[in-house]
Amino acid sequence: MKKNAPKRPPSLFCLDRTTDIILYLLQRELKTTKLSQKCRELGMESNFFYCDLGLLTISLMELPYRSEKFMGWYDKKLNSWSKKVVLQDVNSTAQLALEFYQYIKSKASTKNIF
């Protein structure tokens, strides 16, 4: 029996590999957070399928620090940004992930907020 590897959708942006991977992880995290929010609204337990990719994503971004306070801020922003996700629209989610990435990088560069 032949196994086929899942095919990843092509990147919408011409970026280096690491940034492309970060954007892919951010897209997945935004989508699963949105899905978790929908499940909570329906009274369902969503922790069974939710995969927390935040620490991995932040590590790949090579930010100068990753304190608990920063990760709390990241989770709060992830929850607010995921409300903008349209689950059926891959292109808008990719665009949102890019904007979220740029937002995180710009805020992380100003150390006085943490």
C-alpha cells in the first residue's frame, strides 16, 4: 500500500524558507484557534484537537526574548486576530498570517512593552 505525503498549498509570498514555515504555522494556529472558539461557543471541548504551535513559531522568529509575559501577550493577540479568520478562505488566512507576523515582529522589537 503506497502512502502519499500531504501536499502543502503553495506560498502566496516569495519569502525565505524559514519565514514561509513561520507563516504556515501561524496560519494553522490562527485556524485552530478560530475553530476552538467556535467549539467553545457550542459548548464543546476543543482541547482534544488544539495544537499549540506558539512556542515553536516564536522560536523560529528568533525574537530577542520569550518570557512568560510575552507568551501571554502572544496568546491574547492570537485570540483577537483569529476572530478575523474566514475558515473557508485560504488566501485571506494567508494574508492575515502575514499581517500577524509583521505585527508580532514590530511589537517585539520595542522592548518597553514587555
